[in-house]
Amino acid sequence: MEAPRSVLTSFQVITIPLRKSAEVRSSFRIPYSVFAIHFLVCTVLAASSPERPGTIAGIVLNASQGKAPAGRCPVVLLASIDGQLAPVRQTTTDSQGGFAFRGLPVATGVEYLPGANWGGVHHPGPRCRLTAEQPRAAVELSVYDSVEEPTPLVIRRQEVVIRPEPGALHVTESLLIDNPSLLCYVGRDTDGGSEPVTLQLAIPSDFERATFEQEFYGRRFSLADGKLVTGIPWPPGQRELKLTYTLPNRQRHFCWLRPLDLPCDHVRVRIQTARPEAVSCNLQRAPADSSGEVVFESAGRSLSPGETIRVELGRLPLPLMAYARWGALVVLSMLVAAASLVILRRRRDRAGAKGPLGPAQKGRPPRRDTKRSDRTTMSSMQK
């Protein structure tokens, strides 16, 4: 099925069907379905049509094959206005990997982003602008062969900051993930047809919410079997992944467990607390950067995937509702005890009053039965 196209002055707009665009996975989000952005880009570029049209030309090289030319490679040109991207041109490289986009409007405030599709992955290139003084731009795009397994990913550095608060623990994790190979890791397709998983984060499953520092990662992660998973392709190089999540806590003691997701060169855990003696970890203790903080780290040894970091935190602050609950229990216990004492005292008083020498009878004459005496007197009078 060929993608529908429309022509506006010298600028060609590409509308890519969602079903077809799903064939290309990207480590860079391309909003193909945002037709309003298409309209905005076309309107701005058509209104700024210059006398001298611009050109973006370049070459696509396969970095996995020693920068060999990538022939017959699809190339897509995106245009950005106010940070919103939309595809506006597409072409295919020649046998030597060359391509060119000609007749491009030179518009102020418009940024172009060429990218190549290779092995089912979209590889974005450098951003460039066209001006009246420099209407031409030369770019070099690198693509990589894809690999499904095993994963080449490693964590070069994992920083964890734990901040206890009444009723919750706030945890921030920063992971420097590296693909040291010359292949793009895409993961293996599952039998169910769902997106392959390239990375999963085994944070505690009872987290209340998780927030990624970059919106791109927040859109690409989902929850599966209590873990955050993603199918983002990982080309060679390093990426920084940072997220913050909240764990509920209603106890004075808490145990934080974190299995490692990948081989890790260095782990550093920082706990912000005013009671350092109440904190322990299965990593080696390290000097703290500031007061009110306890630091543990892996001390230069690499850790294996699945190895669990364990942090024990004691004497944690509790929320006011927890204190209110215990206070209510104490008050209720005192009321029950007071009521029991009153009932017991009354029972003792009654038991003493029934005895031959009870407190009510000591020092007092015996009580006459006036009703019986009256009946005896009336009987005598009748006789």
C-alpha cells in the first residue's frame, strides 16, 4: 500500500499510514499520526517560500560494516517548528549511499532532521537549518545492523538516592547504559506479536508512581509483570536514564530490595537520613559527600545481573495518621480499663452487702419486717 501524498508549492508533504509506520522502530519518536503538525509545517514553509530553494544532501554509511555505503536505504526528512516534528520528504539512497532533498523552502525558525531506516530501526542524523546565506547543507548519516540477542547492554554507573519521609520513601535512580558493540540491539520478537523487550527495570513492584526525567522514556516504558519494560532500540553508544518513584511505608523499619537489570560496573547508593546508625546495606560503606547522608558503593567490583542490592532502614518517621491510630488505641484501652474497674468495684460492694457482717450491717440493729408485724396485729384484732 503506497502512502498518500499531497503537494503544496515546492514542498511535498508525506502522510505515512500508522500500520506501515509501525514496521520501523525508532529510538527517536516520530509523530507520524499528528496531522495537525503536518498542517502547521506546511503552512509556515509555504508562506516563507524563498527565491532560492534549499538543498540537504549527504551519504548514508553502515557503521557496523566499517562505514561502508548503505545502498537502497530509505531516508526520511523531518521538519521542526516550535519543537514539533513532522515528516515532509522521503527518498532512497543510490548504490553509493548518496541522497539529496532539493527544492526545500528556506524558512526562519524551521529546523530539518534527516534520518535513515535500516534493519527496521530509524536512525536520526544531525539537525540543520537552511538560510538565505547558506541554502545548502551536507550531512552524513550512520546506520547499524540489528541484533536480537544476546543483549550487549551494560550499566556503566548506577546512582541511587533514597530519601525517607513520613509515610513514604522517595527513590531516584540514574543509570548510564552503554552499548559497546557496533550493532543496534532490538530484542527478539515474541510469539504473541507484542513489542520486543530490550530493557526492564526491576524496581519494587509496590511503587505508587514513577516519573522519568525525559518525556521520551516516559512514553516508551510500560508495566508488565510488576516491572517497567520498554522495546526501545539501543544503537551503539551511551544513554542516561533517570527516574524517580515513591514507595509507601507505614512501619518504623523498611527493607529496600533492588535486583540489578544488567551487568553493572559501579553502584552507588546514598541515603539521606539524620540517623546513620539505623541504616545498613550489603555494599561497602563509603565516605559521605555531605552531612546527613550515608553512602554505600560496590567498591570497584562489577556486579552481575540479578544480584540484589539490599538496604535496611530503621527508625523511620511515621505519618501523623499512624500516630493518631496508636493514640486512639491507647485511649480506647484506658476507657476499657476504667470501665472494668468500675464494674468490678460495684460487684464487690454488692457481694459485701449480702453477707452477715457486711459493711452495710456493721453497728446497725437488725431491720424489722414491718409488713409482717402489721399483718399479725390485724389478725389479733379480728379475733
